[in-house]
Amino acid sequence: MSNQKIRQAEGLLMEVRDKSEGPVLPKKGQRNVLITSALPYVNNVPHLGNIIGSTLSADVFARYSRTLNVPTLYICGTDEYGTATETKALEEGVTPLELCTKFHLLHTEIYEWFEIGFDKWGRTSTHQHTEITQEIYKNLHTNGLFRLETSDQTYCEDDKLFLADRFVEGTCPNCGYDDARGDQCDKCSLTFSSPTALLHPRCKRNKNHTVSVRPSTHACLRLDILQPRLEQWLRKAQAKGRWGNNPVITAEGQIVEPRMLGEGLRPSAVTRDLKWGVEVPKVGNQDEDEAMEGKVIYVWFDAPIGYPSITATYTDKWEEWWKNPDDVELYQFMGKDNVYFHTVLFPAMLLGDGDKWTMLHNISSTQYLNYEDTKFSKSRNVGVFGNNAQETGQPSSVWRYYLISQRPESQDSAFLWSNFISANNNELLANLGNFVNRVIKFVNAKYDSVVPGPEGFAGGEVNPDELSNKTDAEFVRDVNSRLAEFASHMDDTKLRSGLAIAMTISSRGNQYLQDSGLDNALLANEPERCAQVLLNAINLIYVLSVVFHPFMPTTSTDILRQLNAPARSLPSRFSIDILPGHVLGKAEHLFKRIDNVNGEQEKKWQKRFGGDAVVADKVTPPGPGGHPEGGSVPKVSEIPPVGDKKAAHAARMAQIAKDKKAAAKAAEANKSQEEKDLEAKVEAQGKRVAAVKKGTAEGNADEEMALAKTLKTELAELRKKLKEASLQ
């Protein structure tokens, strides 16, 4: 455009891809970035913790990568197979595919509103997914990495089907809580390797159904055989990708898995007795094929394969991304509960497959985002879910900014309405919005929107050592330093820190205007100096347009419209790229103040989204220890006024802790002396195995692990006998 004067330089502008030109593909011999976020399970509505933990974080990093003009592909989609989907479809009287389609559309609308820019948003119920999953399964079988194991499982005699963990409930063998789930007791937090560990198990769908225990045969992936290769790969990948701390892999590259008991990874069942899923393929062995007849592949085996299979629906050249480890770096984003499957199970599958797969380069996991002083709960209507955010009337940019600013990178964090409002008013509006508006409005009013400065000035990188003005020199040095910090944090997927640095760059702009004394007097008395200050400030706004692009893409677009400039790439140093004579657009307010007089708006949102602890506590029926785990939340008007909210919450948490301690003590008292003695031996032997492995104790590691396994088997058999006796 004739009214634009932008410096011409290679790589200055961001390469904005035209989707009509076809799919983005990696470029040979250079860095290419492949990004995935954990596939959201299809049959629920994502809450803010789900969004920040995976999809939004991955989107921020993908947008950052594109500001570097690096070929980037961001893949995600709905995870659709498994027990939960099959059972929910039965409850709603629809087919699993119909249910998945309904929720897939709901997820799509939510992520579109949050401006999540997937290159491909797909789903796992496709023929490409079936083909790739079955191919990997058959390759693992060919490579001798499966064995069949038969074990007891809960079975519903009325529905004629095996029951997965989440659809069995019963009495906890540890504390006696009567509503323990098939995989964990919510009262004492004991986990179960199988729902058969429960006393008096019953079908969760219909408590009147008869539940029995039947043997079932499944194919188990030989993780024990794959472990040495997996650990060797882990150590190299962790060092190369600079992984941060996570709950599964230690800093030394050692796998930490609580169920291992010091004996290493064990064969893991990867088939299930279901109808909705990827059918277990025939492998050419009559006995095995008969044993696997009617079974499907375990959802956590097929779900990670969704990444390449969804890519295959995007381009038939998907292998250029997924079987190209020399040119492609794979970044994966997820909550901490998914780390095991992405650092152990999925990599082991790819290593065992034998093909040249693109393996994990960097994993970025988050802790939990809580809501106010409790947890998100859809059943209790507590917390903001993806489809609620737009109901507040606040733009997605504000939501994205606040969620990233609270990203639980090293520890759990909390969504607080008071902080949400403060982030908008005191950070976005008062800092970034104020700086951009003040500068552009000044140029609009005093220079007829034309950027001032010496005619014919060519621009380019600014060397602070060559500047005679001390204020300008310090300004440029500070901006350069912060740009380096920003890139470092973002490269390491420390997105929260990156956003904080971005805000300091904006703050430095406000400080620069203050130090320079930008006002009408400066314009009248020192016109050349005023022009220089504005030229620097306009170009800092140009830098801010790209620095904030990953976090708030619409805000970035709004800034560029006011600058009347094309999107630029991320610079490493401050430069003059919008030149004198360039015509700006009109100043607009980037953000609007949220009125919160006497905390009224905060209170309205708390009540509207069930965040008031008093409301959340009045749930029928209550959960373990009186904690609200289920039932519906009554309206606020139905709850009588009570005392201090924080004090009530503290008292409730203290009571829960007291109840758990009492339950654990009672359960311990009910144990036989034989069980207690054997538990002590198992624990002691586990510690000994760890000590021998670390070299702090003498002994043969293999022999010690064998003894640990024997003791554990004895304990399992004893508990089985005790359970059978209690059922008689």
C-alpha cells in the first residue's frame, strides 16, 4: 500500500500461510516443529483446567513457532473410543458414533471461540485411525512383543459384558467406604489394580444387576522387554529436548512408576472386552485370533496413535511429519496425569514397531488448575467450563491472557475471579492498552497519523552503543535483553514466564514515555526529540504485536490494524522497521474495564458459576467425609447465610482429613497380623531393591527384584483369600 512505509528485509515479515495452497509440510534439512495437545476425551465438556493444560498451551507454542517462520503443524482431535463412550451412549439411547459426533461439534465450537488454531482438528473414529493402529499392533506382534495373559475380571451377568474399572463400585477393603470406585477409593485414596479387589462389587449402571468374577484373556505389550531400549532413548531425548521436571521421568532419565515396586516395567494389557473401539486385528495364529475374537484395542494404546492418524486425514503425506526424526521436532502438551502414556507407553510402542518414527522431542506438562477454593465439577456445576466463558461477555483474548498467566507449570494454581478482573483492569488495560493507545492517539492528533522522523531514514537494527541519548540507549538495551529472555522461556515451553516477560516489554514502553517526557511541551520545545521518541515507541508497538501474538492473536491483529502494518516475525533485537512517513490507522481501545464496585461483579460470577464455597458445600448426596463429590448444586437463594467462607472451608478440609485418618486407622486395626507382617516385608524389600540399584546397599539386583515379586504375589494371594472369606 502506498501509505505504508515498512523496511524491506529478508525474514522481517511473518510468513502467513495460505490454506488454499495445500497442507503445510516439513522442509528438508531445516528445523520443523510438530505439535500435539492431549486428545480431549469426547464425552465431556472441557473446563478451564483442561483447556490450559493442553489445547491452549499447545496453541500458544504453535503460534510462537510460526512467529519464527519455522514450518509448524499443530494436530489435535477428540479421543472417541473406550468404555466411557460406549456406556454413556447406552444411557442416552444413541449409538457411540452419534454420541461422539454430538460432543465433537461441542468441542469444536469451544476451541473456535478460544481461538485455538489447529492445523487439523480431527477425531479418532476414522478408517485412517483403524488402519494405522492395527498396523502398529501387527508389527509389535511380528516383533514378538505380545503375550497372552488370563486374569479375573468383573462381569455383569445381566448386561452380558465385562465391566471396566469406572463402572464397578463396592466396599473398599482398606477403609470400608461403601462407594469406592473400581480403580480408587475416594475416601482413603487407595488405588486398585483391578475392581476385583473391591468387597461386594456391584454394577454402577444398575445396582440390582448381578456382578460376578470371570476370567478373560488379553494381549499384553511386553514393556519388560522394551524397557532397556526405552530407557536408552529416554536419556538421550530428555537431554536433547531439555525436558523439565515431570512425575514419570527423573532428572537422570529413570522411569518412576509406583506400580513397578522396583521390579521394572511389566507386560501391560492393551486389549479390552468392548464393542466400541479399534478391532483387534488377526495375526495369523489360530489360538491367538480365537482368544482375541470380539475384543478391541485399549483406548490408551490407540489414543496416542490419533496424532499420526489425524495427520493422515490432513495430508496423505503424513509420514513426512511422523516418520522423519532427522528433520522434525515433536512437542507434546498435556496435564500431568497423561505424562506416563506419552513418555513410556507411546514411545515404547513406536520403538517396538520398528519403523523410523518421529519421537518425542519435548514434553510440556502442567499441574492442576483449581477453581476458587475447590475443584471443577460438571456434576455440581462448579467452575467455568469451555462453553460458559463467552457467557461472561469478556473477549477470548482476556481469557487466554489470564489462563496463561495462571498456567500451573510447576505447582497447582487457582482460577480466581478477583484476579481475573485485576488482570484485565490493572495489567492489560493499564499497561499494554494504555501504551498502545497513548502513542497512536498522539500521532493521530499531532502528526495527522503520519509517523514522524527524518525523511529518507532507512531504519534497521539499533546499536545502543552508538546512541548519544542515554535514555534511548538504556531503552534499547533493556528491550534487547527482554527479547532474549522471552525467546529463552518460550523455547523451553515456559509459557507463563514468557507472558510475564512480554508484559515487562510493554511496561518498559510506558517507562520510556515517562522518562522522555512525551507531552505537548516536548512537541513544542523539542520537535526532533519528540519525533525520535515516537518513532521508537511506534516500533516497540510493532514488536509487541508479535510478542503478544501467541497469547492474544486477536489483540495482535487489532494492534496491526492500528499500525496499518503487516504481521512481522519475532526479532532478536530492537530495530526501526516502521519508517518515517508511514501512515497509521486510527487509535482504538484494545481492552475495556470490568466494573467491579465493591466486588459486585466478582460476586455475581462466583454465584453464577457455583464458585461460592457455601453453595458448593450444600450438595445432596454428599461425598466422602461430607465433601461435595456428587449430586446437584442448589440455587444460591436456597442457601441460608453462613459465616466466613474461608473459615468454613478450612473447617471442612480439617474434618475431611480427620475422617480419612480415622478410616485409615480403623482399616489398619481390622487387618490380620499375617497381612500386616507381609505388607511390611513387601515395603522393606521394595526399599532394598531401590538401594541395591542405587549402589547404596550390596546385593544382586535381579535376585532382590525376584524376591520382591514373590512377596508381592504372596500378599495378593493372601488378600484374595481374605476377600473370598468376607464374601461367604
